[in-house]
Amino acid sequence: MKEFQIPALAQIIKAKPVANTGFFTGVSIDSRTTKASDCFFAIAGENFDGHDYVADAFAKGAVCAVVGKDIEDKYIAGKSVLKVPDTVKALGELASQYRRQAGFKVVAITGSAGKTTTRQIVHHALSQRFRVHQSPKSFNNNIGLPLTLLTTEPDCRIVIAELGSNHPGEIACLTRIAAPDIALVTNVHPAHLEGFGSLHTIIEEKLSISEGLTPDGTLIINADFDELVGACRAKGIKFITFGKSDGADYQGQNIRYETSSSRFTIDDTQIHLPLPGPGNLENSLAAWAVCSQFDMSIDEFAQAVSNLSPVSMRTELLQIGTLMILSDCYNANPASMKNALNILTGLDPTRKRRLVFICGDMAELGTHSEHLHSELGASIAKAKVQLLIAVGKFAKITAGAAKTADNRNLDSRRAGPMQIKCFEDTPSVCNNLHEFIKDYDILLVKGSRTARLETVVEKLKELFS
């Protein structure tokens, strides 16, 4: 980040100052990675409290600390310490001010699914022409977003950030920090229903990203979601669209899904996307809508996406020995589950290999959990999965529904009835994989973060590599 004066910080966050002189050139919330000339923000988390590590941060070379508690004098003698009621809020206030002073453009991405992959595509494409900074991993909350903005190098032209939300009001707060020049809503699906309750509330939350737009900013939404488009029109919000629908401003046409990629046209230009499935095609159309705002030509975009690499744990296609594995372990909701199942069924055009789904719980669905997990079971049976390994309490409901649906489809089964195995947790699955998985299986491994199914992928590497 650019050099920032400590007295200016004290004024922005309305801090009670102690020896507030000098400047800092970086921000840290972890004393283990604090560098010389950093400002250390002491944040209390679930497992650790940053206030216990202020002395360590100063020992690493921090020149300033923002704290919410009194710190023993022996640790702060001669140091710049700023005290505030809420250090997380103070971090956001600094990021907001820094964003407005730094001069870079901000692209803010939200949506029920596809945020990270869309961010990666936008970053990859725009980096061909500009100095671009993006969120490290999925830094999309009230700590991660400020850190994304504050870790931007002085010569950066564009910052691409994710805005996530579990409860109403979170995106409105984040977008005011980011002040995006371009705000993108990738899609709206039933996700985090425990915090939102309904799809209508989710749409309202996602659209609140427009509240932070700069005066000449642009809102981009998915034309394939009628309720989203209708909500924008009802609110009188100006927007442009992407999607497969007729009338979308940025439309994908002549779509052809292949085993591990897609081909489609935009404005008569052929695009080859080396990522599988409808979800990734949607993500690439969203990315094109963003990139076009920076005067990128469709030919430049097509060339850039042709050599994309998969995003780790998001519809990532792996070859492990004789196994083909679709690793999609980062998160899960009903829409992303169905998308992944669609990809799975396309991975075996010969219909000679066994399809296996290692399915974890979908988290944060609240009172809708049982119903939506049951619906997933019907989708699994329709996909003609031959072995379902369910991991967790709600995945067991999915397994029961899949068995019921499979029994109804006796005439359309590919190779006998679906085999079903249920486990309470991921370690139990890992301990038993050798009994169920066979050479040449094609596997989908997917569940919410709570399931930690990436450990299953690592175990498969150990068994089959």
C-alpha cells in the first residue's frame, strides 16, 4: 500500500492516540506475518485474540497498533498505539478512506455462486492489459475486503473484490467500503437460507451492492434470473445484463458443452472455455460483461480465457491414477450441486465407467435443509449415479431420497440399483474409501466447507497415485 500517516489514521478512526506520529506502509492482523513498517490491527477472533500478540507485532517491526483494549505499558512504551471501540470497524474505515485516495478502479462481485471463479476469470483477462489486484482466496467479509483493498500496490489500476453475505445488511456495509466502479451480481439461488429465510431476501441483499456504486458506476446482473431483473426494475436501478437469454446485453450463443470444457460464441466470436459445465459458462459471460467495461475487445477476451487454469476445489477436474475426479469441495448449495451433477454426467460419454458421488451436507439452509437435501436426492437418481457416499446428517436425508427415486426409475437405470453408503463424518469416509472406490471410477466430491471433503481427495491421491 501507499505510505499512510499515523495521525491521519487516528483522525479517520477517531482513535484515542498514544504517541501517534510517523507513518506505515502495510497492514497486518496476524503477528506471525507482520512486517517492518506495518500497522497491526488487534482483532479478537473465535480462537485467538490479537491483543495478546501486540508485543509480538512490535517485535516484528510494526510501527503502530490499533487496539480495542488497554495494553500493558511495558509493551507500548515509545510505540504508536491507537485505541478504538471496535478494531474491525476501524479496519473498514481505513480501507474505505484508502480506496478513495489510491486512485484505482474497483470491481465488486457478489452472488449465490460463482463469485470466486468469476473473479479469477476477470483477473486473468484484465491482467493481459493492466496491473490488477484481486482478493487473496475468498476474502469477502468485513475483514477480508478491507485487507484486499489495503494490500493493493501503489501502481495497481484495478482491484477485483468479492462481497459475501450470510445475513441481511452485510453487503450494504461492504459495498460502502469498496465504493465499486463496477458491481456484479453473478446469480441468485437458495443459499445461506438460515440467515436469509427466502429467495426474495437474498435478491434484496445481493442488489444492495448497488448502494455503494460510484456516481458513474455500473451495475451488471444476470439476465437469466427473472426475479432479479424484475427487482432491479421495481427499484428503478439502472443496470446492464449478461446471460443466455434473448435480450441480454452480453449474450452467449451457440453453446456446446464438452467433457471438460465449453464452446460458445459472443458477437459471432468463437470462445473456447477450458472449464466444464453451465456454471462456468455463466461465470465467463459475467466476466466478459466486466472486462468490456475496460475497453477490452472480444478477441482479446477470447484469447485470454482460452488458457485459463481451473480454480482449486471449484469444479476442478483431476486425473489421479485411473480415477477421474471432479473436485468441488469449497462450498455447496442446491444450485451448485445440480450444476456439478450435470458436469459429472458429461464426463463419461461412453457410458462405460461408474459414476460415484461423495456428497457432503449443504450448510446454512435453515428450516429448508431437509426439503432441499431431499430434492438433491432426486437429482442424484436422475443423473444415474451408481455409487452414492453420503457424509453427514443431512446428506443421509439425501441418500434416503436418492434411494426412493432410484427405485421408481427401475427401467432407466444404467447398471443395476444405486449403491448407497452413509457416514457420519469425513474421517470415517477416508478410512473406508479403499473398500468402495475402484479403478476407472469417475467421482464427484462436493459439500459445504463444514464437510472438509478436500481431505477425501487427498486420501484418493494417496490410494490411487
